[in-house]
Amino acid sequence: MSAIIDLLLVIKPILGAALLLAGGIMGIIGAIGILRFPDVYTRVHAASIIDTGAMTVAIFGMVLLAPTITIVIKLAAIWLFLFITGPTSSHALVNAAYKAGIQPMIGGEARGEKTGTDGGAS
């Protein structure tokens, strides 16, 4: 039994560091996605999904590195707060964009635009 505990004490910090690194890499991938996507709707979607996932993986890594149960409880509260507010704020942002009349891109052009026109300029 002591050998299993010793093994867990060795693996826990390595796994925690790996999860923190994975969360950071996911965040960087999300930032690249935000820059590459064409319109506000796909950008917000990429940011919301990756932000929630990266935050979850990173906080789980922090939980594995936490020295006391008090810190684990605080991290769980932070996770719950971010897990609820992240998608909610993304929804509010997309709803505001929709109400402002920003059209989503469909097939490389905004909905409602005609192909082959130059906007009336001659």
C-alpha cells in the first residue's frame, strides 16, 4: 500500500504540470482561432468553447498541485463561476451582435449580400 501512495505522490505533480501545459496550449490554439475565423459569431464560438475547456483542464491541473483541501475548494468555486459566466457572456455578446444587425458569414459572404456586386461603386 505504501508503494502505491509513493507512486501517486510522484505522478500527481507531473500530471498536474502536464494538465497546466495542456490548458495553456489550448488557450493559445483558441487565440489563433479567434484571429483566423471570418466573423464575430464563429470567433465567439471558438473563444467560448476553447476558453471553457482550457480553463477546466488548467484548473484540474491546479487541483492536483494544491497542497490543501481549502485550496481545492476555492479552485472548485472559481471553476464553477467561470463555467457558468463564460458561456453566458458569450451568449450575451452574440445576442448583442445579432440585434445590432451583424450578419453571419455564409459561404464566404455575409448573409443578404449579393455576389458579383461592388457595392454600387463604379
